[in-house]
Amino acid sequence: QVQLVESGGGSVQAGGSLRLSCTASGSIFSINTMGWYRQAPGKQRELVATVTRDGATNYADSVKGRFTILRDNAKTTVYLQMNSLKPEDAADYYCNAHSPSSRTYYWGLGTQVTVSS
């Protein structure tokens, strides 16, 4: 089992920045990819960014050049640095971890990001 705890959400004005953190505990050795997804009211959950254990990253087109995903050397914490925030970035942001060995996707409870224009 893997537990994920997010932090760092909040309210900012458009153009501002926020940094989200997600710390994993439990069977962290089994985790390969970690990432962030978001869900706005009335919309489906969508991928924001992912990073593999080897450091390969993937970003949604809508956040490229503005968001950066980072993973610490211990592989237990993943960060999402969000710059130049737009009102359309407002959503609940969820941390995700994938364990290939157990073929399981784990989710955090989410953290809310509000961006005012």
C-alpha cells in the first residue's frame, strides 16, 4: 500500500505562483511514476504532469512552459511548481503514484487551487 499526502494549494491571482507537494509513504519502493492530475468542477480529471523514477517527465500541453514537476532524490516527494497561473488552472489537484508490480494507481485526497482574474 502507498499513502499520498498533498499540500500547498491555495488562492492566488492570475500570473501568480504556487508550489504543490506530495509525499508518499508505505511501499514506496514499488512506485515508478508519480504525477499530478486536476479536476475542475463539471469536468473530467485530466493529467497535468508526470515524472518517472528515472526522471522522465510528461506535461499536458496546457501547462508546458509554466509548470515544472520535480521529484526528490529519495523518490518519496514530488513537487509541482506552477508559475504564470491562469484562471483556467483552478481545480482540485490530485497526486498520483503508479506501482507496476501491483498494477495499482494510488491517489491522494487532493488540494484545491483557486486562481482569480
